[in-house]
Amino acid sequence: MEDGNDVRRVPVTVLTGFLGSGKTTLLNHILSSTEHKMKFAIIENEFGDIGIDENILVETSEESIIEVMNGCICCTVRGDLTELLDKMYDRIKDFDGVLIETTGLADPAPVAQTFFVDERVVNRYKLDGIITVVDAKHVTQHLEEEKPEDVENEAVEQLAFADRIILNKIDLVSEEELKEVENKIKSINGFAPIYHTQNSLIEPNNLINIGAFDLERTLEMDPEFLDTDAEHEHDQNVTSTSSKFEGELNVNKLSNYIGHLMETKAEDLFRYKGVLAVKGTDKKFVFQGVHMLFGGNFSEEIGLWKEGEKRECRFVFIGRNLDHEALQAGFMECKAEELRFNVGDTVYANVGEFEEGKILKCWDDGNPYRVEIQNEEKANVWVPIDDDIYVREKI
């Protein structure tokens, strides 16, 4: 296995959208154009589904890899996506990016999850964003289509997962109709930028290296990205919601709460991300996830909390049957507690069993207490939550 630190991670964009939205046309533009001076590897389920123009094909070097005239390549997935990505890496490692077209998949999440769980893929590729192509003329009927019980509306889910939305065929609708379509889209996903196109014409650099799954970079470019008070209601079950509140969290309480969400609500949480203030550190805590795949870490790249700066927590959730008030209340429950003890106090700390210790520091790197156990080793332990389960008053 190569060291992931020594290998260029190729950015990957997942392209989704309903049948007839214009994905085929978009990919043909990318494969045939020489103006963008970029090289892409395009992966799809079957060549027949995409309808690549035969006039731009150059050669078939392998059964599943076809090179086109501008140097891009087109592949088909006939088996495992991970195996294909692993096999083709050496050939495309210097390409500008990979576009994966999800023909026939209602839910882009399984493709997205590939880039979080397999070490070979994680070390060589980075998920850059999910882009949904929308047919402005017909999207409303797709969104309002009645489905049998327990069958999800694919068009709604595709919009809910999107980091960028290409609203195509705008020449086929009036300005009033276009505004209505945009409002419907924003009611499902109010956080994804919308690009207006005709015949799927868009600069490829709008599709790759957008950093949508790099929340730190997104916030560097747009510090107000998560700064919204709006909750977007919709007559369907899929909605987006955001919130912010002042105060700092106990990172250990937060970990417990996120774990609870994963156990009880993961299937309904399509996308979620946030920036949180944590007690005991000047670093901002950045988190994001797709369904059960959650990642969070303290970041220095988006800047530290400054002295005197108002510390607040901001988060965005997109999913099914979201309870905005419950989500906010859950985060509020994670607020840092008022501490019962002070530096120098003698306490009993739980290290498997309760042992006498002395508090050396309060709010040490996100933990309420750092305690020195009063034994020969003078071991230091960190108390995650100021509760009798973990630390007790000396009697």
C-alpha cells in the first residue's frame, strides 16, 4: 500500500439527475471540447445509457476504458467501483478530475460513501462534490409525482444530496415558471448554488475542485456559508434546515449526541455539516457527514476563534422528516456545563474504579478537567463530562 501522504488525491465529482435532464449532453460537451484544456475520467454504468458520440472516440485500450480525442477517458462500471478506481489510478493520477455519472441510481449516497470507507480509494481520491442536473421544464412533475408507500421520490433525493444544481433547459420555460422551479428546488435544498444552462453548456471548472466535501475550504471562500436563519419548509418529507446559537459545547457531549443521531436517524440524514465552538480550545470544530458516515475534527485552517469574538455554533441538515427544534435542542444539550470544581481541588476520578486525584487544569483541550491521580505514577487523566459518573467530590 502506498503512503496516502505521498500520493496525489484526484478530485471526484458525482453527477446525478433524472432521466432526460441533460447529463448525456453535458458529458458529451466535456468529452468533445478542446477549449477547457482539462482532462477528465468519466465513469458511468453502461455506455449505452450515456450515448457518447462515436465521432470523438479514439481507441479502446481496455474493455472498459475508452480514450476520446481531447485526452479524456470514458469508463463503464461492470463490477465494483472500488476495483475500477484502483485499476485506473496510475493512468489518470495527473488528470484534473473524475466525473461519476450515476445512471439508474436513485440515491447518490452509496457512490459517495465509497470515498470514505475503502482505504485504497481514500488514499488516492477525494470526493469533491455531488452535482444534480435538473430539467427545468419537467422537474415539477417529477417532484410532485405520487409514489407508493415506502418508495422514495428519486428526484427529491437527488436534489437533497446536491452540492451544486444545474438547472438546465431554461429556454423551455417562462421567467415566472423558472422562478417557481427555483423556489421548489430551494425548499428542498436551500444551500446548493444553482447554475442556469441551456443545452447543458457550463464551464467544466464549475464542476470540479469546488471543495463541497471540504468544509474547511468552503468556509475559507465563503465565511457566511452556514450563516442562515432560514428554515426551508416543503410539502414533501425532505427538507433542509439550519440554525445557529451562541455558546460553546462540550466536545464529549457532542460526540455522544452525534452517536445517538447516527443510531436513530442516520437513514433520514442525507447531508449535514457545521462549525462549532468547543469549550477549552480556540480551534473551531468542523463536522460533516452522509447518512452514517460522520467525520469531525478541530481545524486550524479556517482560523482560530479570536479574542473577544462571539463564539457560536452553526449547522445545516438536509434530510427526511427533520425535526428542527429537536436538532437544535440536541445541540443545546451539548453546551459546556458550569464546573463544580476548581484547580487544586481534591476529587475522586473514575479510572475504571474511583481513585483520589487533584485537579490540575479546567477545560483542558475540550475536557472539563485534567486530573493527576494521587499514586506513585502521578498519572494524568482527562474527565470528559462533569458528572458523578466520571468525577466525584471527596467525602
